[in-house]
Amino acid sequence: MHELVIRNGTVVDGTGAPARAADVAIDNGRITAVGEVAGEGREEIDAAGLLVTPGFVDIHTHYDGQVVWDPALTPSSWHGVTTVVMGNCGVGFAPVKPDRHEFLISVMEGVEDIPGSALAEGIDFTWESFPQYLDAIDTIPRVIDVGAQMPHSALRVYVMGDRGRDHNEPATPAEIAAMRQLTAEALDAGALGFTTSRTINHRDRDGNQIPTLTTAPGELWGISQALAERGFGHLEIVSDFVDLDAEFEIFEGMAEHGGAPLSILLVQQDATPDQWRRVLDRIQDARARGVDLTAQVAIRPVSLLLGLQSSMHPFITCPTYRRELASLPLDERVERMRDPQVRAALISEHASRTRGMSGVVAQSFHKMFPLGDPPDYEPAPEHSIEARARAAGVEPVEMAYDQLLARDGKELMLFPLANYTEGDHEVVRQMNLAEGTVPGLSDGGAHCGVICDASFPTFMLTHWVRDRTRGERLPLELVVQRQCRDTARQVGLADRGTLEPGMLADVNVIDFDHLTLHAPEMVYDLPAGGRRLVQKADGYKATIKRGVVITRDGEPTGALPGQLIRGPQTV
């Protein structure tokens, strides 16, 4: 008798093979049979008419703080995700000296838009070294598996002190050796790899550039050697690609010195709409020469969600808003903003809001779209605030103002920041079909006030496989393979991502016909009452982690079979 049998489902096994009718048997946390299972199960799930897939593997999250207080790691676990990997973009909370706690919180708050008050209250910092950090989170029962990577910013400041906060300050050979040794110790303790960042978009809470922005190649190559010494690990980097030749010399050097796969974040920017193709060409050229480079790509536009509860909207820097409205509870703020005099004042002040990112967003009405419910992440240009305003014979700023007040001030507007230059998802589709790419960039746990992309796995199924109308779709088997097997293999997790005998029993049972992605909403459930955008879904009939059912019909069972992943995993 098997412990659990999933009967009569349509199995999409994550290998890329065609979907087929089959049963799945599970014993001792592993898959023991896929096909026609004759023996009964102590527990059985009838999956007739349902999809059966591996649990999704999300390799780009920022749960480094949330992992301490949230055993469910929501919203990722609401979307069939059974494994997350954190410590990306070179930011995290270990190693750390006792007098640097606030600095690391400041970096995470600035780079990833996680409320500093929530981090300060939620993290107890009972650790100093990276191995101690892993030990601390290993003691916490959890719903799904979590893996961690060594973050460069924390490591640099730990070794170099205040000098390390200045990205222009070179590390000495002794300091590079110390960083390499600490990275080796982290790998020995279970770290999955090392990550860093070279983008000007990453700043701490006070606007300072992150410690790793322009670190010398020798520092990165020296640290990477720790992976070669241990014979495993994953490297991850984010870059602005200002000088492609110089950056790729660094990337290839890291991969070669580390003897390890390296993934590079890749998006399409409006200012340089064809650069992503040049970057991908360089990646594919390197792969042809045996260098293990991969692009992490998004599966929808990287978008800001603008609203009165969000971190950004077109009027957020207006003097009247900042002085009289920003601190009011939402219902009072909406009531005041409905006053014709307040409306006139804010609309008048808006015209001068032209500086910095907030100014760009405030004036770009052609890139603002009502999000709606169900949310539309591929809106046509004629649905923009600017186009709607012209059709209605009003100014775009007035249309945007009224849109913000809809649903009692809880309405959201979509602002595609990247991957939407042409006004559709064709570039995203091409990225996801290209050789040398893997889905990433969900940023689960991060950008709490303006982005909510932990729902990527559900979106891949609903939009790309079933619902897209403005262009070609993607095959179901490919979508599942990319979000399961391909992501798992990228970070060295060979024991999950497919439904095959011997593999970890991480499984989703999905009512594909009724799978629904709801609109994001703002909740205030972080420590210290911190806010975050979350997004829920219907249609997950069951999610199974290590052979244990963790959700039924979207509701948690209370089971906590998740574990800290220590190092690469084999079958």
C-alpha cells in the first residue's frame, strides 16, 4: 500500500514530455511510481479532469528576513511554489557584525522596498556568520523548502568594515582571501551559491549606492574561486550592462574562476530596447564556448503598481499631498481628495513633478493602465490612461486622479517599467523561448509597496498557456518544464522539478480550467504593521510538499514539511 496516490490526473511531468493520463504514487516523501498504479493508497486524491505537475521552483526571491517570521513564505506558497531560493542581488542578512544590523536593514529596505520597521522588529539577529544564519532559520518549522545564497554586500562590509560600504574602495588581497574563505565556509554549511549586484538602481534607504556597484573584477573572481574549491554552487549577478565588453569579461571570469553556472538578470529597457538581444547574443556565444552563462528572465513586464496605498503614484510628491494627505488613513485621504478644491490643487501641482523616477512615472500617462480584476498584464495602448482621457475629452492627469479614487482608493494602475516597449508581450515570449534563459525575477517577499510578482507561476499557466489573446501562447509542457526542472537544475537541485520515480514528492493538483489569478491587494500583516502587496489564486486543488498535503482547495492544512536546503541535492 502506498502512502498517497494521485489518481486519474493529466500528468505534465516537468521533463517536457507530452501530457498524459497517469497516476502518481508517493512513499516516504518520494515519488515511487508514475503510470497505472495498481496498489491502493492510505490517502488518495482524485485528479480526474485536473492537471498534475511538479511543485514550482522559484530561484529569485528575497525572503531573507520574512523566512524568520513566516513559516508559509506567502504569497509564493499560494501559487504552487514548493521551493524558493533567496539571497539574490547581493543583499541579505549574513554575515553581519553586531553593529551592522541597521546597515543591512537599510540596504534591504532601499534595494528591495521591504519596510525597515518590519525587518527591525521581525529579525532578532541571533547570528553573526552565514553558517549561524542557516542554523537559525533551520530551527524554524516551515511549509515549503528554502535555499540561501551568500550576498556580496553583507560579505564585503563584514570583511572591510566602513571601507566596504564604498563601492569605489578596492579590497586588498588579504580581504579578498577572507571573503573567499567565508564564502567557502558558507558553502560548506549549505549555501547554494554567491550573488552580487552592479546596477545603479540598487541603493540603500538613504539613497547611497550599494557596496558592490563597481567592485573590481579581481574581487569577484577571487570570491568565485570558493565555488571551484568546493566543486559546486551557483553565481547570480544583476548589471546595467553599461559597457558590454567589460561586463562580460567579468561575467565569464566569475563563471570560469568559480567553475560554476552564472545567471544574469535580463530585461528590455525602453531607453535601449534592443540591448537585451545583444546581451542574449553574448550569453549564447559564451555558452557555445563552454561558459555556463544563463539569463534569468521575467514572464511578464516588470511593472509598478500605482495606487494610494502603494509606494508610488502620480501625485505622491505633490506638496499638498505630502503635507496634508499622505499620513491620513485611507478612507480620510479619499474623502479629502474628493473635495473639488483639493483635486484642483493636486492637479495643478502635478505639472511640476518631473524629476527622478517619480517624475518619469508621474508624467507617463501613455504607460499607465487600469489593472482591473481579473488583472490585465497585457493591456493594449488604447486602454492607457492617456488614450482613455483623449476619448473622454479630459486631461490625462484628471483621468489618473479619478482612477486612483476608484474602489474607495484601493484601485491599482499598471505601469510597465520594463519588457513592454512595443506595448505587448512579444519580447517576453521571445525571451522565454530563447536558448540560455530560465524564468526568474519574481522577487517574492520584496518590493512590498509597488510590485507583486510572486504569482509568476500561476500567471504562466493562466496567461501564457490558456488565456492570451494578443499574440501566440506557449505550450503547457514547456511552461511547466521551465518553472520546475529548469529552475531547479540552475541552482543545483537535481532532486525536484520532475514527476519521476525517486524524485522529491513535490506536486501540484490544479483545476486548470478554473485557475484564476486575482488582483493584488495591500495588506498590513508584516511585523510592526508593515504593508505588502499580495496576490491570491483559485484553482490549486492540492499542493503536496515532500509527500505531505500542505494546501487543499487553496487552504493551508497546517502541515510543516518544508526544510532548509543545505547545498546541492541529488536524487
